[in-house]
Amino acid sequence: MKKIIYILIGICLGVFGCIHDETTGPHLDISDLSTTFEDSVIYITSTENLRLDAGSFIVQTDSNCPLEYTWSAGKITGWNTSTKFWQLDSMSELSHEQVLDYNFKELGRHLLRLKVVNQYTAYIQYFIVNVSSGFDEGIVLFSKNEAGNGMFSFLNSPKGIDTLLSMNAENFNYVTGEDDPYLNEDICDFIFYSGYTGYPDYGTQILYLLSRKNKQAYSVDEYTLHTIPSDMFKFSKTPECLTLHWHSTTSTVYDLFAFTEDGDVISYCTKYQMEMPRMAFDSIHHWDRYSIGGGRMSSYSKNCGDILWLYDDEKSTLYGMYANDMQQASTPSRRINDYIGPKTFEGQEIVNVSYALNQQWGLAAPLNNDVYIITRDKEDPKKTQMHVWFFVPWGENFVKGFRSATYDRELKAGEELSLQKGVRVLPLHERAARFYHNGQKVFHWGKLQHVPLTSTPHGRYVFDIKQVNPNAEIVDINLYIDKKVNKYYVLIATYDPTSASDKKGSVYVVGAEDLSTVVAKYENVAYKPLKIYYKNNQ
């Protein structure tokens, strides 16, 4: 038995000795594969070919080994949380050449796979290919000239806000009525919901243009900024403004709400391709005016959306319709709890209404809003009031039993309310602040008991367009929010009727915490702006 064991040990020692002793016989060297390509995300437009030379970044330890290449790609449809990998519609082979020269014509995100094989091993590398018209992320405006012709102006910055702030007006791109005739169809409103985490869904991009003349809402492709002929919605009355009413946590079921020329409100359900009747306020067929208000809790909260505010000026009564259905219904919802009010202020003129994160507890109470309503006496406009309702959860009717307080302020000589009728107030809950403009200045509104006046605040809490361009006026503002990196900016769209350029609209960017300092400006990049937005990268 011992003899057998000794024989086996001897054989093993002999074998291992031969393997590690290169002088006693042939041995095997495996040629390992690796890559020097650092950036796995590629940005390209649908009009240019993607050209990648694998020989420039694939490295093997034995350069004499022949290599075989297989390039494959598939359209990304989502993320699989189980496998922790992308979901694809399919994967097809593109080429077996070392150099890939391929045109991705379909817009969106694609997964590109390179498989490299030698006689010993294989190596696989993945790339995310973002195919667009040149608009992945950045600023977008819709504007109109004196003839009523429309134009999209967009500044593409795939790598985010820092790159965008270092760009200039020459970097803007344009889509005009010559590219898409629908842009000249008496456009009266432009809405763009660019989703990021929680608002309303990550990756949601929904754009619509509203035509007063044709009584239609035109869906717009997020990449090309061209209208989609197969995706238009007809209203029975002449529309004036547009907003969305969500029905679930997905972006597939929503209404297009329109305030109409005769003071009515109608909605078109995109799922059922038809107008839907109102449940609450169904006996009311006229309001004098409207405004759009934001009620977003935070940048990353599902409890978010807009509110369509409706004003009956003769009766001093306020109504509201939530542009979000917290019941998460998959069918059209007309439940009573989607409506706000009515609330009447006897003898008062309702100036404006807005939401803000509860400022007594700040970010510790992220699901509760304070509701602010500014009014003034009809007989003595110097007497103003700020009515505040505290701790109002999203989706609730604030008139139903919530604690409230009223703050009186009689305007002194020369004082005026800076917050005007119909102005949208933008909440920035991460900074317990709100922003609005009066055509000449952008104001930061932060204090609980501070009635918004033209005389206050001062300094870094105000952007004055006259300090930048004495002939210009402010047309619209919007926010850039990135909570993860703690960056917040205000985008300001302006119009200078005295400019010699056919593009009389400009854009200024200021920090949300210092409105007085311009961090970027892009002059003469639009006609007269209608709306300005920031598109988030999917």
C-alpha cells in the first residue's frame, strides 16, 4: 500500500514540476484580453454614423494572437431589478469587423455589445448609446415672432448643467416652421414634463403644443422637437392653456386639461381618446381667469403635480383641480377629492394662490404644504391680506378644517404687491423658497409672514432685468433642480422688442441662492419666448 502511495506522489511531483519548469518541455501562455476604453456612455445623433475601432482600445498580452469581433445592439426598454441589467426589445448582430461603422437611426437608448474572442478566451464590453437629434439634456424654449410663426430653441448639454453653463449662444440649435409647419399654427401654450425621480416618473418626457386656431394639442417628440402627426388631440372648444392630470404612477394614463376661450374647463383623456365630463363643479360653465400652480413636495417625491386654479372674480371665489390623482386609478377619475374649494373671500379681489412646503417644520414634514392666498380689498386696494392654511397634505382640499391664519398689511405710499394675477409661483422646497416674476424682476419669497412687495426683499433675493438690459422684459422663469449634487438655478427667459435681431429673446441663468449674480447668459436665441423648461437626461 505504501508503495502505491509513493508512486502517486512521485507522479504528481513530476507533473507539477514539468508545468512550472519551462526548460523541460512545452508550456501554455494564455493571451488575456482587456480594454482601455473608459467612457461606457456614447452620445450620437441619428444623422451620423457611430465609428468605433476596437483595435484602438482592446488589448491582449500576446499581440500576435488573431482576434474575432462581434458587434451587437438592442433597444433598451427598461431596467430589470432582478438581474440588475438592462431589458432589451431584442439583440441583433451589426458587424464582425474590427471597426464598427453603423448608423443608429432609431432614437432612444441602445445597448451596444462588443464580443472579442481569441483562441484562448473571450472578452465582452458594453456601451450605452444615446441616439438623439442632438437634444439629450438642457434648456428648451418655444417662442413666436411678430408674424406668429413658432420656433424651438434648445441648448444641448448631455453631460449636465456644468457643461451647459460654460456654453454660449452660438451653441443653440433651432427647429422652425420650415422644419415643421405645425409650429406656425397659432400656438398659445407649450407644456413640457421632464421627469426625474418622482416627478412624475423617472425618464418621463411629455411635450405638447396647444393650437388655438385648430383647437388641437400636438404631441412633440422629445429628441427631434417635431410634432407627431399620429398623436394629436382635438378639443371641442377654443383652448387657452394646457396642463396634465395624472391618473396613476405611470405616465401612460393622463388627461389634457384645457381652460377655454369661453371660461370653461374641458379635459381630453389620452387613453380613451375622448373628452371627459367634470364631476365636481359640473354646474359651473364659466370662470373669469386661470393660473397654474405647482404643488410638488420635493424633487424626489411622488406626491407632486400642478393645480389648475380657476377664479370667479365677480363672486370672489376660488376653485382648483389637482393635476394628479393620488388614488392611483387606471381609469379616468372624476372623484370629488380631485377638486379644491370653492373658497369665497367676501369683498376681496383674489390676486394669487400658491403652495409651499410647511415652513414651521421645514423638510421634517415633506408631505405637508402651506397654502398661501393673497387678496386685496376691492374698495381699498391698499389693504391686503395673506391667508395661510397649514399642514395641508397633497391631494386634500385645504378649505376642509385645516388650521389657518390671516396676515394683514396696508400698503404704504409707493408700495405695491410684487405678486401679480396669473403669475406662476415656483416652489423650491429644498431651500424653503418660492420664486416668481412681475415682468421686471425675479423675486425670492421665503418668509412665512412676508407679504410679497416690490420694496422687499433686496440684494441677492432679486434679479432685475433692467440691470442687465434696460429695454428687456421677463417673460417666463423655471427651475433647475439637482438635489443629489446640491445645485439649484433659476432660468429666465426675456424679450427685448428694440433688438435689431430677428431673435429678440434671450436666456439668463442665476443661482437660486443669489439671484443678483448672472452665471450664464445666451442672448438673441429665440423669438418672443412663450415658455422655458429644462430637459432632464433620462
